[in-house]
Amino acid sequence: MTKAADKKLIVGLDIGTSKVCALVGEILPNGEVNVIGEGSSPSNGMDKGGVNDLESVVKSVQGAIYKAELMADCQISSVFLSLSGKHIRCQTEEGMVPISDKEVTQDDVDNVIHTAKSVKISDEHKVLHVIPQEFAIDYQEGIKNPVGLSGVRMEANVHLITCHNDMARNIVKAVERCDLKVDQLIFSGLAASHAVLTPDERELGVCVVDLGGGTMDIAVWTGGALRHAAVIPYAGNVVTSDIAYAFGTPLGDAEEIKVKYGCALSELVSKDAKVDVPSVGGRPSRSLQSQTLAEVIEPRYSELLGLVNQKLMEVQEQLRNAGVKHQLAAGIVLTGGAAQMEGLVECAERVFSNQVRVGLPLDVTGLTEHVQFPHYATAVGLLHYGKDSQTFDGSDIEPKRSVSGLFTKVSGWFSKNF
């Protein structure tokens, strides 16, 4: 991982549409993730999770990696890399095997998962994650850990997350151009879930929405297992664009205005508050009411969250029809850079008719003053994911954390295909 061989170090690299973030984490003897290095740079060459200018992405990654190396005083050689984009798909499959010795062994678990994941998918897609949801032995259902139990036949439901092979290859190529090895490619929404959710939330039912610049990553959890993953290719950048067009201001200034003065609920803004808005073409800047700004932002955020709510209702209907726990009793968790908007929680609660909170990275020590913000959720989640992966001998094993203690597997296609 690094030249600092005396430390157990893991690096998470999140290449977003707006920002590239690299975090260096040291795994302490007690299992905690201690963040010792952070580097970020503006993201160029990315759009909605895909690479559209390879050299620009390479330069952005190099900038973030250099800063992280400088702060952590180490040489980074490999990373856990996030992946997003509308090409991300998911499906739930079933597998069934006879129990070899009338008592379930780990080999039986491996076999039933292998059977479940051996389905034909699109030739253009590859399996990214294979995440078991629950097992059944004979007449007993809802088993989370079947090892050691007696029976004749075992079944398993597994959730497959797939990605487009070329989309994945392009982002990996950009990282390899920086002389870095990719340890594993991880869906951004899954990584963010690792960082911001508690086991109770995953059990009760919760939806994580990672609001980035170009995409909204969705992960739905019920009964302690991941039930659905999706990406909506619209996010914070459309809000910035609305501000730029509404007030005739450059996109860079519109982004700054959004971050500093934006509010997703106009009724929370003082009628006396003013915002200085730069103009284009050498024209003088103008002073506008903050409430006018909020009246541009609020409908767009409501629309974005409405797209998520529409997807959620479809997913809940599918779960209900499948006889699976579908209630989201723990509500909605918003995270990512675009989740830091004032008034967003109140706006979201109106859209979802459910409780909403902003998700900050949990269970980290070290540079907490740097990373305990929503826009670091995916990068911190990559560190947690990497930590749990490296407790095993092979990269074929999915971290237990992802399903709250459930034995899990990943296809290992990445190491075979790249």
C-alpha cells in the first residue's frame, strides 16, 4: 500500500464530478480507522460518474494523491476506488444447494452464493458486488449466518451490483496512469453506506442518498441487508446551473454563491438578507435578495429529491410484492457534497414524508476536523471497506460490515479482468 511498511495503511480514492478526494487511513490494533492523510483537488474531465477527458482526470488525481502523501508522509502505491454512473445496475438472485454433511460449512455457503451469482448478465456488464441478503435451511427462513446449523438443503438470496465494463475500465485506466494500482472497485453508494449508517438503521430500513455534483447514488437497506442500488444522473450541478442562468453569473461564481448563501427552503431565509452576485462581460455585480436565491434553489432540490422518492416507491413496491420487509422506519440519510445545503433536511422531509438526517462519517479518528463532513462520506467508506476486506486472505470476500455481520462474497472480477 505504501512504503511505510510498519503501519497498516489503506487509501480510499473518490473521483467525483466536482472533486477528487484521497484519504490515507491507518488501521489501529483495536480495529479503528485513523485518518492520517487527506488530499483533494477540483475534478476535471469527469461527468456524471464517467470519464470524458482522460488526461484531465489524471491530473486531478495526481493533485489529490500528492497532497495526501505529503500530509501522511508516505508513498501511495494502491487505492480502493469508488465508481458511480447511470450504468450501475442491480438484481436479486436465488441459489440452492444440498448441505454436504448435514451441518453447514463455509464451503456450503460459498457454493450456494456461487450458484446464486451464476446468472447471465449483459455482455457489456460485469459483476461488481455479490452481497448475500439472507439464507434459508429447509423450513427455516431469514437466517443471517448459517454456518454450523443442521439441515438438508440451503437456499440464499444474493444482491448483485453490476457496472459497465468500459466505464469501469476508463476510470481504472486514469488511476493506473498515475502509477497506482486499484485494489478494488466499489460502488460509491455502498461505500457511503459504510461510512454513515448504524447497524440499527440498516436493520429497521433506511435509504442512503449520496448527493454529489453529477450523480445521486441510492442504497436501500432493510432487515440488515442491501436491497437496491441505483444512480440518478442529476445532482448538485444542475442547481449551480440554475443559479448561473437565473442571475447571469459565471458557473464558478454560481457554485460559490450556492455553497455560501444557498438555502433549500425559502421560508427560512430572512427577507432583509442580501447576496452580491457577480455579472459577466465586465458588468458590475448586483445585490439580490437571499430569498430570491432560495426561490431558485428550492424547486430544483424538490425535483431532485422527488426523483429519488419516485425510485424509492418503486423499490418498496417490489420488496412488498416479494414478501420482503419494505418499510424505511429509520428514514432517509442524505450525504455527499450537495447535502450540506441549509434547509435541505426540512425540504427533504416534505418530499419524502419521512424523517431525514444528514449523514456524517462515523467511526473514524485522526484528522476528524478534516473529514467529518458529508462530502467525505464515500472516501471514509472506502477506508472502512478496505479495512474489512483486508481482514481476509483473498479479495473475493465482501466485507462483513456491508451486511451487518452477514457472510458475504464478491465476484473478484476486477482482479481477473483488469
